[in-house]
Amino acid sequence: MKRYYQPEIETASAEQIRAWQDERLVKQVQHVWDSVPYYRKKMEERGVTPADVRSVDDLHKLPFLTKDDLRECYPYGLMGKPVKDCVRIQSTSGTTGRRVVAFYTQHDLDLWEDCCARAIVAAGGTDEDVCQVSYGYGLFTGGPGLNGGSHKVGCLTLPMSSGNTERQLQFMTDLGTTILCCTPSYAAYLAESIHERGLRDKIKLKAGIFGAEAWSEEMRRDVEKQLGIKAYDIYGLTEISGPGVSFECEEQTGMHVNEDHFIAEIIDPNTGEVLPDGTKGELVFTSLTKEAFPLLRYRTRDICVLSRKKCSCGRTFVKMAKPMGRSDDMLIVKGVNVFPSQIETVLLEQGYQANYQIIVDRVDHTDTLEVQVEMTPENFSDSLARITDMEKTLVGALKAMLGIYAKVKLVAPRSITRSEGKAVRVIDKRKI
Ligand code: DLL
């Protein structure tokens, strides 16, 4: 069986990988300097020019990029190529200020799809497989990325997108899906639905490629058992291309970072100091080969550890552990990025005050989101019918903002505990 999609790259020696990175970094820094005035200014402010970056050893001299920079530059300010050379955007959910719009040339798409193809082959995928892609299609990177990867491997690709569980199960059983790609929470939901409908012996699944949100080892074991598969983690972010920045192999002990395309660093989130491998800190990526959206030293806010321990799969790329949390307030609920500030915006727009609490939980492997909001003295009502109406309106407005369902519970004025320090807005009960 084919074990690697691009063996000469995935099993290259450490020296070879380093040589690629050195060469590509020098080229990329020059490209950014020449074509992204915003980043050039940041470099000038730090007194760095392309001549100062001769190898990966000089990476630390370059300034970081953060989500704030992306916001400031929205939408076109960080592009490395003119619009005429770009063929696609992908984006995250969120209001204008929070939304990330990433651009791709045809070359960028090609390399991104290679990364996803590597993940599929690492999960045992070949051209004999039927690969059901149940990540969202459209602006979200999950569907398009794995769709492209699946084509490259030569799998029969089922571009299902997320949702419509009945249809998912019908295609899965009728067409004999062998590889399932979706968020781990949707995988758990599908597993449950398969059992409820007694379809377990009608499915031919062998592997799952699950990512876009945090999931525990316990959840992995549950889903593997219920579906009779091996479940592989996959990581990525829109800013750096989408899924396939890193992917798990059969060892299932962390995700190999595609180091021919991305340099991973771990920094202290407070000081920005680079930390040695094996130390927990914030993950930072530099994209070496992207033309249209070439981010250097992008702070992901994901807290993580890198490991260079030899892997039994034969791949030589560094491994990152499952992200252990975030250094900002972003929540990931059902694979969707949710900022408490988005919820607050909706509440204020709808005439409520900022007295609310967001409760996130995971029930039967599925994330739940509840927003408890105080009625104001002005809109207070004790009529059950009226309260239900008000709750419905808020559910609709939150859905329009976040793209997902949030349960709303209206409570009496002044019933949410006030804090004397920082308000506790989010209660995350998930144990991941
Ligand atoms: O979630 C890309 C993706 C799609 C990855 C499909 C894997 C599969 P964004 O919507 O931009 O992109 O969200 C990126 O999601 O910074 C992490 O906090 C989180 N995340 C992504 N993958 C994982 C994972 C896609 N495997 C943000 N485990 C990232 C934990 C993950 N968190």
C-alpha cells in the first residue's frame, strides 16, 4: 500500500528540509518586501531588510503578524499578488472586523491540495477509496481543501458538505464510503445516527480525517469503536491555507507539519520569545511557498508543543501536539469560530445590555452553545409567550451572526452575578 503521497518530500532528511526552508524563506521575505507595503513598513520599523534574513536562523528578526494586522488590512492589504493573478478566496465566519479573507493563486491551491492529499494518504487513502467530504463547502476551507486533496489521491470524491444527516447516511451506505472527512463532533453525531438506524453492518468506513476543532483522545476512541475505523486528526487555519497545515499519521501521536511549506515556531505568548521544541507555547507559522497571501510569523493563538522525536511512520516533519487551548478569547463551537464580542454585538443591537453569559458544553460528543441574557427593565416581561417570542428573535439574530444555532435563555433583570474584576462571560464546561 502507498504510504506517502510525496515520499521524497515527506521522508526527506532533516538537512534537506532545512535547505528547502532556508532557500524558500529568503525568497519569500523578498517577495513580501517587494509586494506587501504593510509588512515592509513593519520590517522597516524593526530595522530589518531582506538582506538580514539569510536562513531560518534569522527568522526571529522578523516582526509577527496577528489577527489585528489582518483586521487592519482587511480586505486587500496583505495580498502578495494582484487580483488578476488570484483565482479564489476562502474565509472564516465572523463580522467584517473579525473575518479573515485569504487569497489563492492557482499555484497556491495546487500546493494546498497536495498538503490535503498527504493527509488522506497518511490515513490509508488510495485511488480505490470512496472519500466522503462532509466538512462545509463554500467559504470555509474544510470542504474545498479536502475535496482537492481527495481528487489528487484519485479517490472517488463525494462532495457532501455538512448537514443533512439522512442524505449523508444514504450516500455512505449506497456508495460504500471508506474515508469520512468532517469535524469530530459531526463524526460522533453520524456514528450515533448510524447506530440508531441499525446501519452499522451496512457501512464500509475504514478511516476518518477529523479536525477544525479540539477533540480528546477519549472521543477518538469512542468514534473509532463505534464506526470501526481509525480516526486521524488534521489541523489548519484559513490564514495559512486551511486544513493540511499538519496531519496525523498511523502513529496517532501528533500531527506532522508540512515543513516544506510552513515553518512552525513556539513562542511565549506574553513576551514573544522563541521557545525550544518540547515547550508549551503559542504556535506561529510562516508560509514559505504561498504567493497570494504570504504571511510571515503569523501568531495562531493556539497553544501547542512541537516534537522532533523520530516517528515510526518514516516521516521526518516535526510533529505538533493537539492544540491545548487558545491565548485569546476565541471559542470553537461545532468547528465554527465564535468570539464573545460577536454575541455581545448582537445583544446590544437587539436592545439588551451587556449582561450575559455564554455557556458551552459538549453533550454526547456534540458542542452546545447557550446564551443567557438578562431582560432589561424596559423590555422585561413575565408573559411566557412574549419571552418565547423574544428568545426566538435572538436565536435568529445570533444564527445570522455566527452561522450556528445558539440556545437563548432570557433571565430576569439583575439575575446574572456581577463581577468585581473581569466579567466571566464564558463558561466552557467541555473537558477536552
Ligand atoms: O478550521 C481549517 C480546518 C478545516 C482544519 C478542516 C481541519 C479540518 P479556521 O476556521 O480558520 O480553519 O479555524 C482555525 O481552528 O487556529 C485552531 O484553533 C482550530 N483547529 C483547527 N484544526 C484543529 C484541530 C479551520 N485538529 C482554528 N484540533 C485553529 C484543534 C483545531 N483545533
